[in-house]
Amino acid sequence: MSMSILILQQAVGKNCPNRPDDVKSIHKCLMDIGKIPCYVCTGAFDNTILQGIIEVQRHFMLTPDGVISVGGRTQGFLANWKNKPISPGVQLPGRLREAWDWVDPLLPEGSYCSSGYRSADEQRRILHNFFLNTYRIQIIAKYGQQQYDAVKANLLANESKVLEMVRGVGQAIAAPGSSMHQKGKAVDIGGPSAIDNKQVEVVKLVAKAHLDLLSGKVLKERNGCVHFEIR
Ligand SMILES: [Zn+2]
């Protein structure tokens, strides 16, 4: 699936002008993204195209209206529709995958799935990496070299101290064993910080359309990820 140029003269959908060229553009687009089967379009609006538009809108609308307005939200998402990469090793069991699949194609270019389910050991590895690498300088600046070294001497035994210091420099992180990632209920979206706000906006929109699946909790993590949770 690749980005396509989607130009409409007038609205396409239920009770719309449905100009043949516009209908053909939407038909091609819906085929490209796999929302409708492949067939030859005469330029006439039909029920398959309507259902395809509704399938697209189900990603972000609680009640799809089956209408693509010129310059509207549906056209915008459709024009930039693209499945994003999932980082190697990321696990999205069960409903976590379902949640990602609703959010995924709407996310801005440059987004990727950076985390899903994590075991307690993985969570611990992330915590240690924050302590030893990502925030080492900030932690030393705040707590002093001596205290840093004392905690570093036994990370496992000093886990509550490690947590306190990582959190103390502004990085929110759950204690190993208690993270929503370990419960299989959280996804992290990576990408350049310039698109963080757009990512948050997309997840909030999807959450409103899938109240039974997404909890609506979305937050920007200091490490640059946008984190969201399912119920
Ligand atoms: Zn997260």
C-alpha cells in the first residue's frame, strides 16, 4: 500500500454528486488499501464502494456516514493511508493487535509500533537502559556520582532506588511487574517528535470510535513514544 494522490472535484458517497472521475479515484484508492475487492469500475457509485468508505470510516468514526467530502477528514486519511512498520520483536497479542490495526493506517508518515506486550524481564531491561545510558548524565547531575555508583553496584537489589532516580529526571516508567505493557494492554508508537501531537490526535479519535477496545488513555512519554492503552 502506498500513498496516492487523491483529488476530488466533488463529494463521493451516499447522496453525493458522485462524479464518475471522482468515483473512479475513490474506487481505485479503496482497492489499493484492500478495503474492497478488485473489479472494473464504470464510474458509477455502487454499494461496494459505499461499504468500502464505511470500512475506512470505522477506523475513526463511531457512526460512519459513508460520505467523502472534498478536503474532509475521510479524504485526508484516505490520501495518506499506509500501514506502518512494527519493530522487530514487538509482540501484539490478541486485542492489542486489533487496536494497533485500527490506529495504524491513520498515523502520520514516520510512525511505527515500537512496543506492545513486554515481559517483566524486558521491562527491567528498559529500566536499566534508562538508568545506565539514556538518563545517566541527568541522574548523576541530580543525585551525584557517589549515589549513582552505589545504586549501580546492584541494580536488582536497588530497584526501587533505580525507579526513583529515573522518574526523578522526568521519565515515567512502571515498576517491573506492574506495567500495562506486561498486562498486554499498552502499545507504544515511535517516530520523530514533530509528529507526536498528530499521533496523539489520531489515537484519541480512534479511541472515541472504539470505546469498547481503547481506554482513551494516551500520553507522550519522555523517551519520545506515544503510549496508549486498551481496556
Ligand atoms: Zn508505553
